[in-house]
Amino acid sequence: MALAARVTLHGAGTFCAQTLLLRPCHRLLRRGQARALGAAAAASTTTTSSMAPSVQFSPAQRSLFDEPLAITVQGLCPQQEVTLRLSLQDEGGELFQSCARYQAESSGELDVTRSPALPGLGGSFSGLEPMGLFWSLQPQKPFRRLVKRDVQSPFCLELEVFEGHGPLPSRLLARGAHERGFLRDGVRRIPVREGRIRATLFLPPEDGPFPGIIDIYGTGGGLPEYRASLLANHGFATLALAYYGYEDLPKDMKEFHLEYFEEAVNYMLQHSQVKGPGIGLLGISKGGDLCISMASFLKGITATVTINGSVANVGAVLRYKDITIPPLGINQKRIKIDKSGIADIVDVLNNPLEGPDRQSFIPLEKAEGHFLFIVGKDDHNWKSEFFATEASNRLQAHGKEKPAIVCYPGAGHYIEPPFSPMCPASMHLLIGNPVIWGGEPKAHSVAQVDAWQKIQAFFHKHLSGKQCVTGKL
């Protein structure tokens, strides 16, 4: 007969207990397996079947977005087949989900740090991947990218445990909830509205001063804060800087004035909580070439990191005093559109080494600081590896230090903080069409973890004089 059991739900917050009808354990075992278990296993089965399945997390209720999270399911039957499904809803109401098939150990416990996800139809991944449920999250609607809008609130996760490996939903055995936050206790979030600057400063909870970083994103505009907040958790005074599409800043990408970015640099250099004598810059995509321009023309830049950035000015005219750098030319005839309507724009930009497009090449040989180029070798936004190589050639041709270049096979354009789900395709603001960003989910995830360590090690080395073993360059 069926066994009625009351399931305790573990995780963040308080949950009502839920009565589930659980099949007796012997019905879930193949006959051969049951005989092989013997008398000792039968005793274990008796003990296990009296326990209600439950989900446990470590840390228990809340963790930071860029730190590993251990997941355990207890109270299962020996070798019981189950499916785990992780769900997350962003601030816009978009649902992201992943699932994986597992088999419990003989003890009735499932620990995703020890047990591999089983291959099979419907699973988001397979193999021993303790954070696989996180990096394999996919939107239920196409062309959505998971982005945290308000770092003052966490992402709320729900983990469900279903019986068997069949189509979902099947019988629900247990459910747990967990929060993934972006600010550790004591981190200060300070809106900055000084002069023309529109930004948010994040300061670590300890006594400063701290190594300072300005963080700049790409063509999406607005004021993304999630990467800056996570860097503050690791001891950096980080300024998330908006430059268009935010409050009273320019509404679109037509031209930018480097004097605006110079204000932000001077703000950081003069801040009592920022350790001098110089600061660091971190930019992804369009933010990457802006950081290279800042390092080339402005004072006080010690270390610059670009993530899949360009060495040429892209997308808008850049002005600084009497200097004008035109945007790199494009040829839209080189856009490839597949049968599903997704565009591949990797070949759209002209070569900045040829003809009039040479005027768009940023004179980074003027820079006095150090460079790190993070490159996804499967970046389909543009040719990031080519840009990094040409930046290195240009620097060395002018007698400057060879930059560090770290290339990641299988990584796409959006190399984000660890455990962020890879976005294979989404709308491109300038193209007006969904575009492919490139990348293979597992390789992209590995790249994000390693790049995050290397970025921090690079900034610690050049801004603090600390040599980090983890992520050492």
C-alpha cells in the first residue's frame, strides 16, 4: 500500500508542510537490484523509507551569486531514480528552468557534488556538474537573457524533486527554496550623482581604502550593477558607470565624449575610500573599447581588463578635446540570417588595419598601465581574438609591455560572473534583430569561473601589489 509521508521543505524562508503519497521503496527497485541488496540493504530500506525526502542546501538559506552551492536530497530510496528541476523568475517575470536526471546512492541520499547527472532525453546536462543546474538555466521564452536589475534583492530559486525519469511533471517528492544574493553583509551601495556622473559605487564592509575599479557594460545601456556589487564582495571599491540610456544621459549611441568618463576617473581617484595612485577599468563588449580609450587618453589608469572587447572604436563617434575617433565601418551585407531568423554578425565589422578604417584603431600605445584581454574563442558578436592579438602587436611594436591574453575555447560573447547561464542568442539593440552570441554551455561555464578568478588576481596584483595563488596570471 502507498505510504503517506509529511515532507519538510528546507531552504530560505518558512514553508508549509505538504503531504505526498510516496510509493514503497521496493516498487522503485528492479527485482534484480532488490535481491542483490540482501538483508543489510533491506534494513537500510526500512530506515530510509520511514524518512520523508527533503532538499538541503549549503549554505542553507542564502548564498552569493558567484559562489558554489551544494545541493543534497535526503530520504530517498536506495538507487531511486529522480529528476531535479531548478526554476528562477527574473524581475520581469521571465521564467528560467533547468533539469537533470539522477539516481540516489544506496544510502538513499543524493549529493550533486558526488553523483553525476545521467544522460538522457530531457536533461539540461549530464556528468558530474555540481553547479550544472545553475549554468544550464534556459528561458522558457526565446531570446531572453538573465540579468539582475536590482542587486538589493536576491534571485529566488525553487528546486523540485520528481519521481523517476519520465516527462515532467511527475510525482513531486520534495521541494526547496534558496536565495542567491549579490551583496554580502555590510557592503555599501552608494548612488553617485556628482556633476554629470550617473553611477553607483559599491564599497566593501571593511575599513578602506580599497583598490578601485570602474565597471562598464555594453550596448544595452542603463546601469547594470550586478558585476560591480559582486566585485565589492571581494574587496574592491567598484563604480558601476552608466554612459547612455539612463536618466538624463544620451538616449542612444551616436557620440560619446571622453570627458564624461574622465569625470568618473577623477571621482574615483579623489575618493577617500579608493586606494591610489591609480585605478582599474573593467569593460565587456562596447564597454571594452571604451576602457581601452580611457586607458589611452586619461591619467590615473593602472590596469585595464576587457572581456570580448574591440581594439577599435565601435558603434559611435568618440570625442576627446580636439581628437575625434570615428566608429569602425560595417557592412550589413555580411550579416548571415539562419532559418529561424537569428543573425550571425561576426563578420559585419570592417578590418581596422585597412584603408580609412585605420582611423578607428584606438591608440592604446599611449596607455601607461597594464592590460588583460579575456577572449571567448567562439564569440559571434565580433572577432575578439583578432582584436586582442592586434592590440598586443600594437603595444609591442611601440615598446610597451606585452598584455596578458586569456583565450577560452567554446566560450561565447557574454562571459559573465560564475554560474551565470550562457545566453546563446538575444535581441541586439543596434541590429534590431536577435543575434547569436556563440558558446557551448559547459565550456562557457568553465570559462566564466576561471576568468572571474583571473580578473580579480590581475587587479589585486596591479592595484594592491598582492599576488593571488587562485587565478594567478
